Amino acid sequence: MAAVAPRRIVSDSIAVRVLAEQAFSRAAGAPLVEGNRVDLLIDARVNFDAWLEAIRSAQSLVLLENYIFRDDAIGLEFRDALTERASAGVRVCVIRDWMGCLGQSRAGFWQPLVAVGGEVRTYNPFHFTSPFGWLSRDHRKLLLVDNTVAFVGGLCVSGTWLGDPERGVDPWRDTAVSVRGPALRDLANSFADTWATLGEGLPDEFLALTDRCLPAGQVDLRVVATVPNIAGLYRLDQLIAAMARRSLWITDAYFVGVAPYVQALSAAARDGVDVRLLVPGTSDIPAVASISQAGYRPLLEAGVRVFEWNGSMLHAKTAVADGRWARVGSSNLNLASWIGNCELDIAVEDEAFARCMEAQYETDLGNATEIVLKLPRRRRKGNIGTAAPQSNASADAADAAPPPYAPAPSSQRTSARVGPPYPRARGGSSGRAAAGALRLANSVGAAISNRRVLGTSESGPLLWAGLVLLAAGAIGFVWPRAIAWPLAALAVWIGVSLIVRYCGTKMRRKQASDAPPASPTKSAPASDN
């Protein structure tokens, strides 16, 4: 029996790995794709140069999907490069988000590209018949060229990411990756699925290009293409938080953690996992930053280490766990990204790539300030000089003992931000305001229904919600029409939109029933394929 034990251990280990792979695939809704090469690309200048070089070398196909295309020098450079390739006979397809490009660029911006045969489609523009349909956005950032290379990350096509030296604004901190290998097939299919919802689908011959991608490396990855109400990445993030054993380092631009995810991070930290969260120190929407800070306390009390970026804006959306699993993409850690938007991320299972991610994370902490719970006054004197330079979270005004983790090593210690705050730049994610509203609604709903014990950090949102409701009630008493008329107009709008949608659906059903059935001779060849 002793001789059989090692073999049994090996067999059990293989079984556990198969079970874990199955769990990841089912949670994310994405299979593991082997044989890829993935390169980490940091910040806008490196990414834009690589993207433009790939576009200018295109021979057959360019697929570009992004949330923001800004009418500035960078946007024009991309448009002109796409136009040149389209005029040379390359199939160029662009998906732009209606809300993301609102105030950034108009439809006429793309006229030179369309004039030479390029195609541009707009995702989910506002329609009168769908009053709240605009809340769902295409937040993906994808560029795919031929069957050669693809780029996935958090950057939009805008000069905002390059900063503004004249105003003293540093470049935004963001992350993307280049991908080569068989995973391009799944990336192309994710684009094709969205493209087909906006009009005629891509011809099969163009998608077949990516079917012929040969292995380009040793990296295994999953393409997690999130669509509204599916929440594949949310399930994967929860699973990673539950399975992490040594470390889980997260960077997020608009963190508004929901209770289940906060609990998962807290549970991992209490089990001894080194959980870290790096978020922006300044945001283009201060109200959302305040709501995010209100969620620090439960994380800090559980032992999660929270850091705020000292630069102009941190826009990256990444995670790395146990030195072997990493995620890069467009999804923020909030409900808008998890269940409301179209998002695109890659989940990499490779130790070498994960080490690169960890090294970059440690570099980023060199320009960040660690947030800690405020120390009691009676103990503060004895602790002077024993902790790393840190900042007290504004939401954590109550005196409390520090969480049970050791100070960061000297190489990772950070100093407080000095000088005036960076000017806020325009741009960013549509989901951040919605995510902040969802967090506020969650706190208010819990207080009204008494379904759970509220955390001390939720007192701020309750105060503001209470004041707003009191103001609304006072207006209703004094000027009833100021409340009744907007509600009546909204009711009429929704009612009319529902009737119009009903008529449209009825008409499509009638057209489908009146259409002649396809002849057997025409459908037979399709069935043979």
C-alpha cells in the first residue's frame, strides 16, 4: 500500500485541477484556450503606439470596439489610420458606444472612414421607446487585426489618457495586454456577437481568419465576454476570492463593492490571504469617490489593505492571485460592469505572466498612499514612528484599533500626497455613477427594511438620502405640481413606449408569418455545411 500512495496523491492532484478548471469554465462561461502569447502593456503611449502599428500593418481585417472615441489628436490619428487601411481594401469595422462618445465625438467624425468603405455602428443609442435602455453600455476595449494580434484592456481612444503637461496633469495609469494565438478566435466572436445585434453580421470568411491562428506561446487564458444580466466575470471574481490561498492584489478604477464581494474579500483576508486593493486617490466624479471610500471600513477591519493612487487618475482594472492567475480588461468592480454592461476581460493562468503583474503592482504601490483605520487618541502617542506613512480614510472617523496586519515592507511603504490635487480630466466609465447610486440604494433599502445590520461606514449615505427625501417631501407639500407633473410625464412616456414596442413586435410577427417559407432546395446546402 505504501508504494501506491504517491500514485494516488498524483491522481488526486490531477482530479482537483480538473475540477478547478471545470469550476472556472462554468463560472466565467468561457473555456480555457491554450497556446497563446500575452504581453503586458502599461499606460497610454505604449498602448497607442502598439495599436497604431498593428492597424497600419493590417492586410485583411480590423475590428475595433471601444467605449470612447474622442475628437482630438489621438482620435484623428486612429481614424486616419483606419481610413488608409479601408481605402486599401481592408475590412474595417468599428463599434462605438453612444453614451461614451456623447460630447466626445459626433457621427460626422467617422465620415472619411465610411466614405472609403469602412463600417461604423453605434451601440444602444437613445430611443424614445426605451426610456431606460441607455443604462446598458458597451464598455469593451478591443482591437483585433487579421489573425495576428489583439489588444484588450481599459484604455479608450482619447488623448485624455496621455495627460496634459501644460496643466501639470500626468498621464493616466492604465493597463492592457496584447494577445497572439488561438484566443483570437474567441475575441473575434465576442466582437461579432455585438456587431450582429446592431445590423447584419460579419461574413463567415472574415471570422474564419481567426480559426487558423496557430499557437504562439505557452499561456493559457479565458476570454470573458460579459453581456448584460449574465454576470460571468462576477462569478469568476467571487470564485477567485474564495480560492486564493496566498495573495489577491486588485486594482480598480471605480470600486463600489457589493456586500457579497466585500464579504468574499474579507473572508479571504481573515484566513490569512494577503488581500490588497489599489484605487484612485482622485476621481473625475468626487461623489462616487466618496461613496467608494465609505466602503473602506469593513475591508480594513477584516485586514484588507487599501491603497489610493497619488497620480492624476488610475483607470486600470486588473487582479492577480497566488502568483499564477491574473485578469486584465475593461470591467470595474461594481454592478454596472458585472451585470449592466458589455465588458471584455481575459483571465490568464500562467505563472510567468502573473509574476509580471505582481511586479507592476508593487511598482504602482510606490506611488500610492495606504489607508488605515484611525487610531485611538490614547494609543496614538505610543505608535508614533512604528508604522509606515499612511493616510486615515475620511469615512473612518470613529476611533478603532488597527486591523491585525503588519506594516508594509520599507520598499512598499508610501508617503502622503503633497501639493495641490490634480485637475480632473474628462472621460471615464458610464457605470461609475450608476454603481454609486446602487450602493446608496442598497444602504437605504437595508435601513428601511431592517434586513441586515448596517455598518458604521454607511451612516454618510443614510444622512444624504434622508436629507434629499426630506427636501423632496417639503417640495411636495408646498408645490405639489412640482412632484406630480414630472411623475405623470414619466408615466406617460413609459406607457407610450410600451405601446409602441408592442406594435413593433406585433408587426414583426405578422411579417414573419406572411413571409414565404424557404424552399428545400435552398436550405439543403446550408444543412450540409
